[in-house]
Amino acid sequence: MTELKNFDKTPEASDIAHHFHGYTDARRHQDVGPMIIESGQGIYVTDNSGKRYIEGLSGLWSVGVGFQEDRLINAATKQLKQLPYYHNFGHKSHQAAIALSDQLVELAHVPMSKVFYTNSGSEANDTVLKMVWYRSNALGKPEKKKVIARTRGYHGVTIASASLTGLPNNHRSFDLPIDRVLHTTAPHYWKEGRDGETEEQFATRCANDLEALIQKEGPDTVAAFWAEPVMGAGGVVVPPKTYFEKIQAVLAKYDIIFVADEVICGFGRTGEMFGSITYDIRPDVIVMSKQITSSYVPFSAIMMNDRFYQPLADESHSIGTFGHGFTGGGHPLGAAVALENIAVIRERDLVANAREVGTHFLQRLETLKESPLIGEVRGVGLISAIELVNDKATKSVSTVGKLGGLMNAAMQRNGLISRNMADAVAFCPPLIITKAQADEMFEIIAKSLREVESEIG
Ligand code: PLP
């Protein structure tokens, strides 16, 4: 029997009754209930009680141009009226995907050749892994199928991309990772560096660890390496000096493809158009999502060079088709919004804004190091984090996640939404943030930190 709808139910009660949330303790949700966001404007969002917050994480690291940007809304409306849907199977195409592919290849800092479209960051990474395997078969190297990502890296949640992700909660009870997906050292100098080891020496050790893993597995069996220029969901990990230079030397030695996951870093976040530019990475494949449309529309793209693409084209020709593609891949709505979003980022020079306001904000965050609870302040451009500790000398916490959780709750009370990954609290505001707004955000962080200090005594 169908249950009668209860029209007296509050949205909170309905949410608890019927909405299964991602990345949420489902049992706890019954007690805590949802935080319902009603609207957004610029860097701010407002909940259903009318309380306004700074969106300190741009939603999920993604609303680059801010909420309610009319240019994106108008571009979406125009595209929906003209051609609300089309696909790219069987030689079909449409203007929005054509123009966007041109635009992305032109934006690339290294020679790129083709763009393949998907719907989310996870799906894009999943697709790249399939392409890596397909390519090795095309090259007559069926043994070359293993791939290496990094502990604490984040590449998504589908079976393949969750396997690439190097975080325990994405593996536990999901029977992941799948085989042939391996992980090497997280490049977090503050946490992983040894006593007396310089940043450069630590970077050398990371590259040596990678090479040792390749040797152990057999150099002919390793096909690709995955990295975010700056790790995001792993707690905002900025690579140590010389890290990518040394990593790339190892990859070149063993003919291994470099996949740069620019899902967070792409389109200005680090103060350059791509995080790969900031760290002088010359990837074969660039994975993009989130900020490509400022997340107004779910959308993702994989850009690749000829070294990666040509064997795929050969194999598709000998089989008769590239047996992969999505109904929504290159969706006209997403492509049109992406084009307009990139135009806004370029015309308003939001990349420079990320650099300038980001530097100012980081300088202010640095002053928090005086607090007995701040172990590290890290970041680049407009992506940063503070790491809370109970004991600065040993860089340790008494209960993992407690300080981060308290800090996050205090900030939310004080009008700033962000996210804590255990005891790292991340900041990744929209790229449009002004210096004055960055100061406003900093004041909330500083006030919240003082509250946490007194809370724990
Ligand atoms: N790659 C990176 C670097 C990400 O940060 C994310 C999401 O946070 C993903 C991939 C997965 O993207 P999605 O959530 O769209 O599947």
C-alpha cells in the first residue's frame, strides 16, 4: 500500500525520511538533520532560516565565479532554447562541444590534441583508466596495466576512481581498491618529513619511493601515474619544492603516462589557469570538472596529447568503434556554460585575483600559527588549510577529527561554511572573492579558533 503523503511534514523531516546523503553518517543524520541552503549570491549562501554564510569551500571546491552569475544563467537559457540536448556518438556533434574543445586545447600550457567528455570527476578518471588499459592493448603491451596514485590523493568514488583515491573511507567496506591500482607516498612534508630532512630531500625520497614501487612491480607493468597538483580532499597538500620535477624524471625513465587530475586545481584555483602550470607539470592527460562550469552544470572533460590519443584512435579503428561514451558526454548545456564560465574567468582575470587575494589571505592565516592549536598553515592561490593539533611539538592530536570538527562547527555558527578533513580545515572560496571579503572570512576563522581554544581549555 502506498503511504499517504504527509503535507504537514517540514522539509527537515522529509529530508530525514527520504534523502540518503553522500559523505554523511546516515544514522547520525536522523538526529542532526539537514542544513538546507535556499539561495546563493556571489560568495554567500543563505539557509532556510535566513542566516547568511560565506561559502568558504565554493560548495565542493567548485563555484569559481560565485553564485548567481547572470552570464552563466543566460548562456544556459540560450543553449536550452536552441538545442537542449545532443550527443557525440556515431560522428554526431554540436557547436557548443566543438567550440569548447577548441577553447580547452588553446588554454593548455602543453601541446594537447583531443578532448573527451564525461559527467563528473569520478567518471572522467574512470574513463582515463579504461583508456590507459585500451592504449596498452593497442600498443601490444597487455602486461602494462598497473597504475600508481598516491596515498591521500582523491580521484572520485566510482569503482576505478575510488580505487585511485588513496583514502581509507573510500575503500573500507566497499571491497576496494581493485587490483592493478597501487599507491605511493603522500607528498606532505610537514606530516611525512623526517627529523632533519629538508623539503628537497623529502621530495627526493618521494621520487625514490615511486621508483622503488615501479621496480618492485616490474617497470614493464606500470602504465600511468595519477596526481592532483595540489591534493584537495586529502587535506590540501601542497607539494614540497622540487617534487614534481623529480617525479616526472622517474615517469619519463619508465615510459609512464602522467595524468594530472585538475578537477579542483583547474581554471585558476592555484593562481594559474592550471595547477600543472604552477608546478611545472607537463601531463599527457588533464582531467577537468567542477570549476569548468563553476558546477552550475555537472560536467567533466579529459584532455589528452597525441602520445596518449593516437593508440586509442588506432585501436578504435581496428575494432570498428571506441566502445565507450556517455549519453550526457559533452552535453550542450554543460559545454555552453563551460565556455561562458571560462570567458568570465579570463575577462575578469580571476586567475590573477586568485593569486593576489590568495596571497593576502594566506599571509593572514600565517598569523594563526601563534595559536597553540595550529600545527601548519599551507596553501597556494585560493586553496589553503590550517591543521589543528593538541601538541605542536609532536604534531599530534588526542582524538583524530575532534579539533577539526569543533573548528568547523564554530565557523558555521559564526557564518562561514567550510569542511574539515580530520583535523585539517580547508578554505577554497569562489575566485571572485575580494580582499575585503577575504578579511571578513579571516576574522570569522580567527574568532572561531579563539572559541575552540577556550572550549578545550
Ligand atoms: N578528482 C578530484 C581532484 C576531486 O577533488 C574530485 C571531487 O572532489 C573528483 C575527482 C571526483 O569528482 P566528482 O565528485 O565530480 O565525481
